[in-house]
Amino acid sequence: MIDYDSFGPEKVIEVYNPKVGMRGFVVIDNTALGPGKGGIRMTPSVSKEEVVRLARTMTLKCALADLPFGGAKSGIIADSNQINEKEKKEIIVAFSKALKIVCPNMYIAAPDMNMGEKEMEIFAKANGSKLSCTGKPKSMGGIPHELGSTGFGVYHATVIACDHKKIKLKESTVAIEGFGNVGYFVAKYLSEAGAKIVAVSDSHGVAHMKEGIDFETLSKVKKQTGSVVNYNKCKHLHCPDIIKIDADILITAAIPDLIKANDVDDLKFKIIVEGSNIPMSGEVEELLHKKNILVVPDFVANAGGVISSYIEYIGGTQKEMFNLVKKKIRKNTDIILKESKRKKCKPRDIALEIAKKRIYKKCNICAVQI
Ligand code: NAD
């Protein structure tokens, strides 16, 4: 079931090509501020409903980051571990061609789970327009997400959250869910800043080590063996158990709905920074707020990727990208956390208020319904 409201979704498109086994969705949530911007997720479980929720997150994220983009998202149902490179390419080409009706005028794609610069190159070439997606390789004039813009932004959101909670980053302990594009870079920057990483997960499970995990060694282990769980002498846990870790900070950087309402009582974290999109519902965030656990919402913390996309879109440089990500993420996180403290409400409420005001201002239909 899709909930339509005064923002959207404006378009929900299902695409299917039995010849290459491509099935997917594109959801253009709201284009009041510009063409819908949002990544392509390739997972076996992605659903229309998930894409609808993610597209709304993008609408809010772009508005909050004050970018001339609306919100959108797309999903391809496929298990990238079960298909070969040729099959993956055929699926992306078919998906891109099917999206020509909206792309790049109403929708501009980007990488998301299991999609990177290589896939964006395939997408842009099949679409016929370089503007059809961002996160392309440097050789195509792109700024690849592989540079770690999102993780860099999540790191800065974490620094600001620690200031607000009066936690010294150098003395803090951290658990990180996911060690892909986002999780890897957050782990890198946090360990460089002196935080102790005590647990990291990927799709194979959790590597837990109270004494601290060395980032460089972990990266090598992941590269050589395919999983963080092979980190020497660490304790192994199942994926969902990352939320049971005793640490000051949890960074989410993998799946949606990681934390459910009935998990809340057992959580020991002081701060949760949502590097992934929709790692919990608004209701769960409310429960955490009541428990005095500070949650930095996804569309505040993980906007680094779309800020990078904007810099690519206007033909800017890598250096400009990192500067803008740092500036915007720190400023927005700080404003939102200060205001939520002043108004005694959860950070998401403040972030939503700011983002929605910007969209209402541009969107007459929505303004009528305030
Ligand atoms: P990715 O595909 O590069 O990495 C995903 C990681 O999650 C991998 O390490 C995978 O092994 C791990 N994983 C999968 N299932 C897991 C599970 N059940 N438990 C623990 N780990 C699991 O994806 P990514 O680009 O890092 O994206 C991660 C999240 O961040 C997604 O929610 C995505 O929407 C969000 N996000 C990404 C970007 C970006 O620029 N990449 C931007 C904004 C938001």
C-alpha cells in the first residue's frame, strides 16, 4: 500500500523486461525543487513500498541540504551475488532504457546498494545522456561515490552529535552496521579521529572485539576474504546482533528497519547516527528520544552523497565536493540538534519542519494544504 499525501509520490513506475530478467521500480516523489534525485538500489528484496519510503527520504534530504533537486529513488530486484557481470550489465541497460521517459528531465539516478561508478557508466551510456545519473567515473566527468562523500558526511554528523552529548570522540566506542561504501569510510574517518571501533558487520555477520578493531587490518581482511567476520580473534555474532553491542555510538550503514520498537529497551548506545536510509521508523526514533538516545536522522546525516551529486551536476571539483559536504552536514546537524534540545522534541521533527517549509514555499498545491 502506498500512502499518497500532499508531496507525492508524483510517479510510481514499474518496469519489467523478461528477456534479461529485469524487474524494478522508479518512484518520483516530489519535483517542486528540481528533478527527482535518488540512487538505484539493487537487492533481491527491494520492494515498491521500500522505494516509496526511500524516495520520500530523498525529497527531504535534498530540501534540507538546500539543493535544487526533488526526491526520487529506484530499485532493481536482483541478487548481485547470483548474477554475473554480463547479466548485471544487461539488467542495467534494460532498466536505463526503460527510464528514458523520465530520465534526466524528471529523474536523475545515482549509486545505491550494489551500484557504483561502473554501473553508473553503463546506465548513462544506455540512457544516452550524461545528465541521467551522477556518481559516474572521473573519465566521464563524474565524481564517484567511491570517494566516500557519504561516509565523510556521516563522520562529521557524528562529531557534532558527540559535541552535543559531551562525548569525547577519542574516548568513545563505536559499532558500525555495514562495511560497504558508507560503513567503510565512516570507519576510516572515525578511527583516524581516535574513536575505538568495537564492532563492524557485513552481510555475513558481526565482528566484535572489545579491545578495538584496527581499521587498516579490517580493510585488508575484508578485501582478501570477502567478510569482516574473518578479522583475527574477533567474536562472531549474527547480523541483527550489532544493535546489542555495548558501545557509545552506533552507525547504521546497511539495511532498512534495523531497529524495531521491541529492541529499544535493550539498546545501550548514547548516539545513533543514521548513515543508512530508514534504519528505523519515526515511532522507533520517538521511543529512543524518550530514552535519551540521540538519533541523527538519515536525511540529515547521510546527505553527503547527494551533495557530491550536486557538485558533479554543476561541473565542480572533488575538493569543492568535500568542502561542501563538511560545511553543510556540520551546519545542518548542529542547527537541528540545538533546536531539538530547545524545543524538547526529537531531531527528526526539526529537520522535517525545515525541509517541508522549503518545499511548501516552492509548491503551490502543497501550500494550500498546510
Ligand atoms: P553497499 O552496497 O556499498 O554496502 C552495503 C553493506 O551492507 C555491505 O558491507 C554489505 O555486506 C552490508 N550488509 C548487507 N546486509 C547486511 C546486514 N543484514 N547486516 C549488516 N550488513 C549488511 O551500500 P552503501 O552504498 O554503503 O549503502 C548503505 C546504506 O547507506 C543504504 O541504506 C544506502 O541507501 C545508504 N546510503 C548510501 C549512500 C551512498 O552514497 N552510497 C548515500 C546515502 C545513503
